[in-house]
Amino acid sequence: MSRRRHLRPEEAELWHAVARTARPMHGTHLPLPEALAPTPPPAEAPKVPAQPRLPQFRLGEQAPLARPHVLAPSPTAQPLQMDAKTHARMTRGKLAPEARLDLHGMTLAEAHPELIRFILNAQSQGLRLVLVITGKGRAMFEPVPRPTGALRHQVPHWLRLPPLGQAVLQVSEAHLKHGGAGAFYVYLRRR
């Protein structure tokens, strides 16, 4: 059993326009059903001018500056918690890392326990500056940009979470001679 569909007013108007042009096949003219009888058009409400969604812009006028879109915050964006002079020497590559960990080729599941072991052992040995090499990640050219390098993106977050958060004082991107954007300096707290 099918449901009877009622015509919307614009559909009924179109149907009436077509029905008026049709000729009966056998000479008999049937009256239109009551549901299809012409209805008077509804009274139109006064139109209110629409507000423009964008401000007016004239040719040659300078557009207002918008904030740039950032897909993900910088992994090392945190306030400076160590001595500013030492931090400046570290980021310029003047301080040599006392130990290094290379996470190239590891999955996230393999890298996380290795990072925890390395950082906690380094702190227990009294080391202050260590280098964690993550690699830059593969550059993929896709229509929708997304962060590349899962390790590069995840390692700074791991360094802020327990159990490493209490051991790490500062995380900074390494100087070019120590790996640049593919490595992080991790400055550890004293025990």
C-alpha cells in the first residue's frame, strides 16, 4: 500500500499549467480533483533586506589580516623553564649532548618504552642534556595538509606526560649540526 503524496504549492501550480495544455483523448472532459484545484497564491510577507555576511570590499583596498591557520601547535611551544643563557647556548649548538637516542625506523609502540628507559637512565646517571633523534618524517603531497612524522609529533608530548614529565625541564628543537628539525634537545632536571 503506497502513501498518498500531497503536492507542494509550487508543484501544484506547475501541474495546473501542464493540465491546462492537455487535451482529452476521447472528448470527455473530467473535472480536476479538489486537491488539485487552483489555490490562490499566498500573501507575501514584506521582504527585509538581507545583511551582508562579509564587509564591503573595494578594488585596491587592503584586506584585513587574518590569523594563519595552524594545523597543530608547535611540539616545543612551551615557556622557558631553564636558564636563558644556557638555553641560548643550547639552541645555537654550543652545548654538546651527553647522550643520544635514535628512534629512526621504530613504530610508536616500540619508541615510547625506549624513550622512557633512555630518559630515566640518563637522569639517574646525572646527565643534563640529551639528544633524541626522531627524523623529520616523510613529506607527503596531499590536497589536505596533515602533520608528517608521527615520532616527531608524538615525542614532545610523551616528554611532558608522566613518568617523563618530572624528569624533563625543557624540550627544544635541535641545532642544525645536531639534526635540526629531525631531533630534540631534552634538558633534564637534577636528581
